[in-house]
Amino acid sequence: EPQNKVGPHLVGIFGRPAGSVEDFKYSDAIKESGITWNDETLSAFLADPRTYIKGNRMAYAGLKKDEDIANLLAYLKQESAS
């Protein structure tokens, strides 16, 4: 079973509403965002998490290169399919 650590587990993230993993304490900003994770929303969030969802607690500045974002999305798709 997937484990939540510093962040929620990412298994099955594509198509999952933001803030919906049980037993993880999300910020209100994430829970109330109304976002469903897909290529577009994850790309925007990974590029600039603090601006994309204002008020979230993610202590991460974001990925600046489109190629790095594309590679991370490909990895997440591969890993979350198992």
C-alpha cells in the first residue's frame, strides 16, 4: 500500500482530485483548489507551486525547465501505473 511521507503518495495521481488522499493533512488551499491532476495541471504546479495554488505549504520552488517537467510526468505515469 502506498505510504504518505513529507507529501501524499503519488500512486494514481493522474485523474485524482487535489487534496484527496486519505490520512494526509493538506493545506486548505490544496483541498479547496478544485483541481484534478493531469498533464496540464501538474505541469503548471511543478513549474511554480506557490503561484499555481496560492497558500499551499509546498516548500519547493518548482522546476524551471520544460524538459525536466516532461521527464517527471513520464516517470510519474510509469510508476503510478503499477
